[in-house]
Amino acid sequence: MRAKLLVLVSAAVITACGPNIYQKADPGEFSGRIFLMWIDDGGALGSGTFVFVPVPGQELTFTRKNPAATVRSIRPEMMYTDGGSIPRIAQAFKGFSPWGYAPAYMVHDWLFIARNCNKDGTPTDRERDIAGMKFAESADVMAEAIKALVAQNMVRKNDVSEAIIPSVVAGPITRALWEKDGACAGRRVSEADRLAVEAGLPGRRVSLRGATRTLPDGRIVPVKPARLIETIGF
């Protein structure tokens, strides 16, 4: 109970003291579809390795209406994801599921991968598009994306989480991740996991004969088709 109280007090402080990012945000608009794939149970938190997969021809796209936007159209590429990086203790509260605002989290996560890869000098063409984006704008994008989900009736309105989450991602811990050097390579989806995703997509026939992957504990195991656990469309 004391721990839950601490979370609530911390949230109240963040909301009261931080910039009112959510209230000022211009809601954007989502289109397209995504698949969320489960690779295995070898994730660092024990919940597994998840991959965000854009659907070819129907890629998840977030279109911004903010007139000051560095980039108007954001389309994340395939990437590892853990949804929203919400502490487990906070997940007990309504609106704080790590997947509750999944499309917004995917867009925000991809901005950080793109930033890391631009800093390391190895961006894809699409990642290069956000090279001029500043850290503060990444928090604006989160607020705009959550507002879009509410406006498009994809999630229920929740004044607490809507205000807190954009303020949290504008904080010093997140800024350190934005400025981190040497992070790009570790965030790229491995060839083995790409094969697993391809083999797990509906209607695909991909040979996995001889394909292996190395688990975090060093074991080498055969590649198995990834499991489709969620489809989100707009």
C-alpha cells in the first residue's frame, strides 16, 4: 500500500510541476496497421522478446497537425519493443498498462531508435528524416499521439495517465536515453528474429532450416516462427 501511495504521490508531483504538455498538444491522426509478434521468453524482464511489425502497404503512420512539427508524417520501421516502459508497480493503476497506448508507444520508441542511429551515423533513410528533431519535441509527439488515440476512440479518456505519461517522457531519465551514444546497433532487429517474424506472418512460407539464434544466457537454439499476439488497425 505504501508503495502504491508513493507512485500516486510521484505522479501528482510530476503533473503539477512538469510542463502541461498534454493540454497544449495538437492531436494527430493514426492510419495503417501493425502486428505485434512474440519471439521467445528470453527477454530481460522474463516476459519475452516482442517485435513491432509494420504491415507492408499499410504501415502504421502518425500524421501530425502541429504547425511547428519537424516531421509531419512518422512511420516506424520494424523494431524490438516492450510497449510503454511502465514500472510494474504502476501497472496496477488504470491507464498504465505497458500496452494501453501501444501505437503511441511504438511511435515514441521509434523516434528514440532513429535518434540513436542518427547519433551513431548509421540511420536508415526513414530514420534520417528525424535528424533535426529535438528531445522536447519527442515528448510533444507522445502527447499528440495519445490525444489521437482518444479522438479516434481507440482508448478511453483517462485524465491521469494522459497528463502524466507525456510529462514523464520529458524527464531527465528519458533525455539520457535520447542523448546516448553507441546504442543503435543493439536496437536493430537481428537477422534471426527477422526470419522468425517472416515465418510467423499470415500467408508467408519461409524456410527456417539451419537458422539459429543465441539467447541472452548464451544458448544457441533453432529459430522458430514468431507468434502473432496482437493486430491493431485504424
